[in-house]
Amino acid sequence: MKKFLLKGILKDKGRSLLPVIVVSLGALLTVFLYSWVKGVMGDSIEMSSNFDTGDVKVVTRAYARQADQYPNDLAILGVDTLLEALKAGFPDMDWAPRIRFGALADFPDSLGETRGQGPVAGWAVDLLGEGSREPERFNLPAAIVRGRMPESRGEVLLAENLASRFDAGPGDSFTLFGTTMEGGFTFVNYTIAGTVRFGATGLDRGAVLMDLQDARAAFAMEDAAGEILGFLPVFHYDDRMAQEVVSRFQAGAGSGDGISGQDQEYAPVMITLGRQAGMAEMLVYAEAISGMLIFLFVLAMSIVLWNAGLLGGLRRYTEFGIRIALGEDKGHIYRSLLWEALVIGSIGSILGTFVGVVFVYIFHHVGFNFSSMMQQASMLIPGIMRPAITPAIYYIGFIPGVLSMLLGNALAGRGIYKRQTSRLFNELEV
Amino acid sequence: MTDNAIVTLRELYKRFPAGKGTFTALKDINLTFGKGEFSGIVGPSGSGKTTLLNIIGSLDTPTEGTATVLGKKINVLSQKEAAALRNNGIGFIFQTYNLLPVYTVYENVEFALLLQKISAPERKKRVMESLQWVGLADRAASRPASLSGGECQRVAIARAIVKRPALVLADEPSANLDSANSHHIVRTMKELNRELGTTFLFSTHDEKVMQYLDRIIYLKDGAVEKDELC
Ligand SMILES: Nc1ncnc2c1ncn2[C@@H]1O[C@H](COP(=O)(O)OP(=O)(O)OP(=O)(O)O)[C@@H](O)[C@H]1O
Ligand SMILES: [Mg+2]
């Protein structure tokens, strides 16, 4: 019987072609959109983790409250001791002290007069230290557009957009005006070692990247750091793992003795990426979008396939009539319709998934440049978006593909039960 | 009632809802068809021929009275039981041949056997045998679209008898056929009736069919007007 039905599916194009096309399209779109959502969200989170939040971040309690202003007057003191303790408490994690700051950059002309001024967002990280993994996190030196990596104190990297705006380039100097930890005014001269473009719109507009020691000297922050970022030994951010680290930290691990006597306001606290600046919502959002997409596809495709099934049912009126007359139980006919739906749904899903996966691979390697559309964005969103290649892309298309086909046929097939056997002949003799 | 009765109808009425009241399509039918009969129901359009065949074929139920077919009381059968009765005991031949266009002649006939648990080699043997009976063994691989009307009806006959039912119901089988083909298919059925002992019950108003019948029941306005052996 199954073989017989299969022959029908294969020989009767009207029965299989439209559903297969609809199902493949749905599966294709699901695979493609799902991988985009995952890809863009995943890249954004990865980027946030590397550039901004870490997988976890240690700051003072007071700093945490105004974290978006990078209040360096509330920075962590005794960083070396704390770092030792963190490394001892969480040996498989990587810990990176950083200073974030806002400042004004002043670009001089050949006579030393001000040619132009602009605000910059400063990142002071361990650029020069032996074995530091910070350059890797900022995708250096690949992100360098002109010039080279800083090799000594006083050399910095400047966002290419900012540099070209002021006609500055490698070898040129500029002055940074900022505030010290005590609230005093300070200015320091730096040399541009190179210009960078990260592909993160918020950063590319006006970032200056310097070595941590330079910033400590400039802002009088000896043995201090605004924040200490912690990185889990996993490729993608894992919220549960991060929360576990935080619980252990709160229970005393990694906080050492050096800070025990300090004021509660300046006691270090640890926050996961998920808990920082809306990241938790973003994570939930990503899941919700994927779920919603699949639900919508199932719904829309089911309606289309239901109608296709109704049309197919009309075309097959004779067949069902004969099957009833030959003594096939109605339930058996209905179940055979569901079986056909399963077969057609699977065929369509396989085709759609195949094409979808091919597209995902292509776009994953090519990427799609969104940066021109996001000039205004201040968020850390990757300028080049690409779909993610995850195991789910191989099966996610089957959910809407098979479900919608089953649902569509299940609805359309109800007509079989309504059919009056006594009308069989009359109807057949039209 | 004889022991070899295949169909027994007793005080059978069939009413259909019509407007506010009902329309009586069959009135007080009392008939018995024995094993091996080759009989026909004859009557003008609307006289109730199809309605009667539907009830005998367990596709419909009587409103009053009883219909016993192959030992089963049609009145009380569930949908499933009725399907099983048709599957095991009754073959149908329709006015429009109702072959499935996507399948070959062979597959159309084989279809009738798929519901029964018959092994593939046995199925093949039976399908080819049936096609030989109707003289179409050489067209087994053809599609219905490439056959003439007469050939299509012969395939339908092969489909009806391939499972060797005790009873074949044929509702105006020659209505769409020309004279030569009408003769041909009725003769074919007559041979099968003789060789296999299959009971055939026709509805027809075709003179050419009537001349082959052993017994003719005349229906008029839903009632038996005449029941005569030929
Ligand atoms: N399901 C039904 N509902 C209502 N009326 C019906 C139904 N089936 C048949 N009838 C009516 O019962 C009467 C007998 O119909 P039937 O189809 O049995 O006639 P028939 O002798 O087969 O006619 P024909 O030679 O045209 O096929 C007709 O008047 C028909 O309209
Ligand atoms: Mg009729």
C-alpha cells in the first residue's frame, strides 16, 4: 500500500509539486533566517564580550551603578592583588584589567595650532604585555587599516574614521584631554601607530586604543583599573557557566584577602554578560525570535498547504470514492493521507534544508555589510553580519516543513469523514 | 429463503429527506438473490435502481426493513464493518469507469488487492489472471488514458473480480459504451459468472444488456413492478 501511495506521489505531479515547493521554501527560509538570527545575535554577543562586557566583569559596587559612564573615580584599587586572587580562584579563565574613558582629542597642524578636535572613546587594555590575549580580542592586527601595532608606550591605535576625519595618520601625534582619577584635568601627547576598523559601528566612529600602562600614567591610576573582564574558556558565551562563576565569586572564591578591609562601596562585584546593559534581554530575544519565526512559518504554510490539500482532495475525489467502494476504511484513508504528508513534508524539508544550508555556508563566508546602514548605531553591532553555522540548521527546517504539511493535510483530509458513502456513485457519475 | 441466498431484502424502505417531509425512493422491497445469479434491475431514471444497489453494496442503509448481504445485516453494520464487507465480498463496476489515471492498468487492478494481506507474487498472479479474463493482459503497462471506453470498462471489471468477490454490483455498466462494446463487456461478465460462479447484479435500461440477463426485476417509483426469469 505504501509503495502504491508513493507511486501516486511521484507520478501525480499535481499532488506533490506544489506542496514540495511550499515546504522547501518554508524550510529554506527557516534555516536561513534562523541561522541569521543566531549568527547576528551570536556575533553581537561575542563582540560585546570581547570589546565591552567580558563574559563576566569585576567592578566596584559604586562603579557598577553608573557603569555606562565609566566613572574612573570609582575604579578598583589594588588590582594586582585582586588579579592574583582571581587567577587563583578561577585558573581556567582569562582575566583582563581595562580602563574605559571618554576624552577630547586635539589634532595639531604643522605649527602646533589646533586643526581639529573631537570626542573619543578610550579603551586602555594590555596591548604590550607579554602573552596578552587582548590584541586577539580586538582582532588585532587584522583590524589595522594603516600603520602597525603599537610597539612602545605612547603609541596608540585610532579609529580609521576618526583619523581620516582629521587628516591624521600613522606617525602623527595628537593630544588627549581628560580627567584623572581624582578629578583633576590632564593632557597627554600620543603618537598614532596605526588606524583601525573593527567592523563594529559604535567603535569605529571614535575609538582610541592604548596600552593599559599609558592610561594609568595619564589618569593617575597606578595599580587601578576601571574594570576587570573575565573570559570563560569556551568559544561562545554560556550564561549558565557565567552565573556559576559569579556565585562562586560571591561565595568567596577569587576575591582574596586584599580587599576584605575595604569600604563596601568599593568592594568588587562580579556581573555576567547577561546581566550587563540589556544583554540578558538580547539573549532571550534571540531565542524568542527563532521560536516565533518557526511558529509563523508553521502557521502560514499550514494554511497554504491546507488549501493545497483541499484542492488535491478535490482532484482525488474519484480515488477516495473508489477506495471507499473497494472497502477501505475511512480512517485508513485518512491515515494514509497523513503518511503521504509525512513523505512529502520530508522530501520538501530535505530539499529546502539542503538549499538553505548551501546559502548559509555561502553567506557565512561572504558576509553581508550592514555598516553603511548603521552609521548612527552606538551599540556594539557587527558591521558585517553573517549567518551562523550550527547543528540546528540541519534539522530546524523539518519542524515547519513536516508540521505544516501534516497539519494542512490533517485539516484538508477531514472531508473524507464527512463524505456520504451513499452519494459515492451519484457524485462519481457526474 | 434458500440456503444459497446471497442477498435478502425484506420489507425494505428507503426515504430521503426532501423539503419538509421525506421522499420515498424504495417501497416495500422483498427480493432474494441466490448464488450465481446474473440478474438485472431495470427501470426508468429515478426509479431507485442506484439506491437499491447502494444498500446492497453496504454504501447506504435502509430506512425500514432489513437487507442481509453475504450473511451480514446491512442495517447494523458500522462504517468499518461495512468497509470490511465490501473489501471481502463485493465488487463494484461503475457507469463511468473510475480508473485512477496516474496508475497503469495493472496497478488499477492490483489496487483492489492491496487492502487484503496477499503476498506480492500471489497478487501478480491474480492481477494477470483477471486481465486475461477480460482480454487485456497485453495492456497491463498502459495508462487508462490510452485505452478506449470499452477497454476501460473491462479494466474496471477486472478490478471488480480480481479479489473474487461473491457478488458484483454493476450500476449501468454499458451506459457510456457503444453497441459492440456493450455486448462485449456483458458477455465477458456472463463468462465470469459461469466460470467463477460470481453473482452479478446489474442496474440498466439498456436492451442489449437485458438480453443476457437470467432474471429481470422491473422497478417503478421505488417499488418492484415485475420480477421475471428469462
Ligand atoms: N442521497 C439522496 N438524497 C436525496 N434523494 C436521493 C438521494 N439518492 C437518491 N435520491 C432520489 O431517489 C430517487 C431514486 O434515485 P436513484 O439514483 O436510485 O435512481 P436511478 O433509478 O438510479 O436513476 P438513474 O437511472 O437516473 O440512475 C431519485 O428521485 C433521487 O433524486
Ligand atoms: Mg442510477
